[in-house]
Amino acid sequence: MNFLTFDGEMLTPKIITVLYWLMLLGVVVSGVGVMLSGRGAGMIATFLGGLLVMVLGTIWARICCELLIVLFKMNEALQDLRKSKATL
């Protein structure tokens, strides 16, 4: 019944974890797409560009998801603080 009253555990951090894995999948697919898009003399540049997309995309996805989780952790800490002050 906590699901209907928002009193239980937060669902969004779990969704953020799934979103992170989907973002990583997208980053890998994009990186491989960039790697395979090169023809002729530009093959080395596009291969390195694909690696760069994968590395930077992974870091960016991690930062975005961590920032969202930090917001939810702050919310939980504020709720705990409110509960502890209410009992005083």
C-alpha cells in the first residue's frame, strides 16, 4: 500500500539505474557506428572518433545519472532530518 501513498522506498533511483544501462548501450552503438562510418583515408580518424564517443559518452551518462541520484539522496536525507526533528 506504500506504493499508492509515496511513503515507501523511492522507485525513481531504480529507474535511473535502468536508464543508465540504456544510455550505455546507446553510447556503445553510437561509438561503433562512428567507427564503422569511415572510408578510405579517414578510417583511422573515425575509429578514434568512435572510441572518443564511447569514452566521453560513458563519462557523461555516469555524471548525469549520478546527479539525479544525488538529488534523490538529498531528498531522503531531508525527510530523515524532518522525521528526527518531529520526534524531539
